[in-house]
Amino acid sequence: MHTLKTRQDSSLDGISGAVLTPGTAGYDAARSVWNAMIDRRPKMIVRCRNADDVIAAVGHARAKGLPIAIRAGGHNVAGHAVCDDGMMIDLSEMRAVTVDPARRIASVEGGALWRDVDAATQTHGLATPGGLISDTGVAGLTLSGGIGWLRARHGLSIDNLVAADVVTADGSLVHTSADQNPDLLWALKGGGGNFGVVTRFEFALHPVGPEVMFAAPIYAVEDGPGPIRAWRDFLARHGDLVGSLCEFSTAGGEDFPEEYQGKRVYTLACVYNGDAAEGEALLQPLRELGEMVADFSGRMAYCDLQQLFDTLMPAGDFRCYWKARYLTELPNEMIDLAMKNALAAPSDTTLSSLWNFGGATAQVAPDATAFGDRSMGWMYSLDAVWTDARDDAANIAWSRDGWDSAAAFGQHGRVYLNFPGHGEDGDDLTRSTFGANYQRLVEIKTKYDPENRFRFNQNIEPEQ
Ligand SMILES: Cc1cc2nc3c(=O)[nH]c(=O)nc-3n(C[C@H](O)[C@H](O)[C@H](O)COP(=O)(O)OP(=O)(O)OC[C@H]3O[C@@H](n4cnc5c(N)ncnc54)[C@H](O)[C@@H]3O)c2cc1C
């Protein structure tokens, strides 16, 4: 293994970031993450400012026998960014992004948010596929796949990951690319935070925008599944250029007519992965599928699109339990089930969605990335979102029951590991999701993290 850097002593002396312990100023703010249900107390939080700090932190954790949780954006709904008793490595001060427009490569520090990447890359008319909310961390989203609007033409986030710098469990900084330590790059493409702390990512960039076409006609659930069926058939023809989800929600606020307030609705949200004017014409039929409740369609700057949903999901306000499974196809029966589940949601802030795949995402071979099989046509996600702790059981049950109810339409029990519930399923879902790639991941985990120091994730246990 080619190593860039190590450190001989295991102290935290001389690091440039802060070390927070229970009772010190800032400790409670630093241990809070996006999901308000998560309340964990690390023994220490090391707020790293650079790769040297991360090397020191990992070396210190190793010497003290502490397990390590890694925080980037803190959006993981299971709260994997923070642990009880161990060390939390907090990368939220490592957000720099630099762009080489000639090579079309972005270099992104391990704690960056998608808004950092979008702002830096769009300056050059470029982008790489990220998520739908701009304050989600690049690291967590990428390491388990990364599903965003640009997936139709440019694939998942991992399909654009070309290199990374990683501090592994022995405290050394390692570079991985197609030429150096390629096994590690393969594992990072879907294997989660199992292999070390990624201090820097390199992503391939593509010309995008600055203006893109976003279609968002909204129809009422009570008016039936007709528009969803038409949308599904439309995507069968145009899924190579349209990243989309049908999102069930509850109408509320001044953007919705009085007669629909409090009613369940669905948005056929689509982004055309190409010229905005061309997209506007192509997506127009989706806005003519019946009586719309509202229509949020329009051409907009790519950076605005990437922040459009941010206010729906403010950090720390909500209690959350999210699950998702891949679907082989989207038959009418599955659409009916999604509508029934949406009507049964106990909370009005809850969302559930049908996401399309295909296009560039589907063109990657199952063994080319740890993520695995790309033949899923769709994903069904159930995002229970509520505020009162007394409603925990009802909301968690809704998400789990809805997820169970769709099992017959699922793809070999495979799930999206970035929407993992609260991790109570053990490693069954991890194994079934990685399928034939699981054993190779175990071997790479055993090589880079034999003591399972990085275990707060969709854990792949090393061989004993
Ligand atoms: C509001 C919201 C919107 C979302 N939208 C999308 C979406 O559009 N598309 C999508 O695919 N997913 C989406 N997700 C899911 C998201 O991808 C996951 O929650 C992901 O884990 C978040 O990454 P993070 O860096 O913010 O999380 P964190 O909680 O900071 O970390 C998540 C995991 O990654 C590991 N990790 C973090 N940083 C590093 C690092 N530098 N090196 C190694 N391991 C690391 C952690 O150990 C942890 O296990 C969304 C989540 C939320 C809450």
C-alpha cells in the first residue's frame, strides 16, 4: 500500500482544530446532527481542519482503543455521524472545493456540503451529480451511492468519483485512484464509511446549465393514479435524459388553493439533463395530465434548483425515520400501494417517493463498483418526518409497514443504504444489497480496517 503520510506519536498535540469533551463550550452543538431523534455523547469530538489533524485523531483513537464516528454533513438519518463513548471526527470545517476547469475535475474536502460543490463548479458552467438538498454532506451521500437529478445522463455520484485521499485505520494517509490502491477506490464507490476517513474527493465534472428545466406539476391523490401511470410510461421513453421522482406530500401554505389544504398530493418532479428550452418542450405533456393542484415548473439556475427543497428539510427541526427499497418495475399495483400508503401517513410533514433509474446509472456493470447491481428500474422511499416524541412509534411503524408492503415488488431485497431506517436490521440488508460484491468488500475492509475501528455505518465486518 502506497502511503502519503503518517505520524509517529499518538497525541493530539499541535493539531490545528479544537478538541471538545463533555462540558466544554460547543460540545453539545457539535454532537447534534440533522435528525432531532439522535442524542449521543462521544467521549471526545475532534474538529479537524486538515488531513494532518485527521491523521492525529485516528492515531489517538487507535492508541486509546476508541471506535470512530465520522461527521461530514450530519444528514445520516440513523445518526451514524455521532456515537456514544467513542471519538467523533468532525469534518465540518473542511469544506474547501477547488476546480480544474481544463481537466474538468473538482477537488472536494471531506466535510464539504453539496452547496459548496455546486457553487464552485457552476462558476465554470460545470457540475457533478449530487443530492436534492444542498446542505447534505458530499461524503456520506457519495460513499453509499448518491442519487440526484443528474443521474439520468451522468449516473450516481460514485460513478463520477475518480480519486480520493483516505486516512485509514492505521493512521496513514493513502491516495486511491484507478492507478494507486484501486481496490480502495472500488470499495468507496458504495461501501460507505467503512474504510477510513476520506479527507479529499476528486469528481469528474460535466457541462450543466447554468439554466436547467424543472417540471413539477402537482396532482391530488384523490383524483387517482392516471398521471402517475402516464409519467411512468413517459419515463420509459425519456428516462435517459430525465431524472425524476413522484413525491407524495400534504398540500399546505399559500402556494396551494384553499380547497386542497391538508390534502395528500403528488408532485411529478423532473429535471431534464440537457438544454433547458428542449427540456421545457419535452416535459410539457406531464403538465397536461388532468387538473393540477399547483404547478411549480420552470426554467431556473442549476444552483437554485439544488436549493429548491432546502426549506422543506431544515436541520434539527424534525424527528425522522426513512427507509427505501429498489423495485424491479413499477406496475399499476405498486402505484396503487404507494398512494394508499401516502394516505395512511400519520404526519403531514412525511414524504414518500417513487424514483426512476435507467440512463447512465443503469450502464455500469454490477462488479464495477461496490454499489453493485444497476438493474433496478425504480426506488420506493418512505420518509417519515414528525415533531413530537410521543408520535415516534406510529411514524416508525408507518415507514416500516409501507416498506414491508412493497416487498413483493422489490429487487432481491436490495435497499438504498443511505435511507437505512435506524440501522436495527443488523447486517442482513447490507449483505443482500451488496450481493456478489459483499465478499470482496469484506476482504478490503479486513485489509484497511482489520479492527473495525470505523463501525458507525452500514457495517461490513472484517474477517477475524
Ligand atoms: C434532508 C436530506 C436529504 C437527502 N437527500 C438525498 C438525495 O437527494 N440523494 C441521496 O442519495 N441521499 C439523500 N439523503 C441521504 C444522504 O445521502 C445520507 O443521509 C448521507 O449519509 C448523508 O451524508 P452526510 O455526509 O451529510 O452524513 P453524515 O451523517 O455526516 O455521515 C454519514 C455516514 O458517512 C460517513 N462519513 C461521513 N463523512 C465521511 C468521510 N469524510 N469519510 C468517510 N466516511 C464518512 C459517516 O461515518 C456516516 O456513516 C438525504 C438525507 C437528508 C437528511
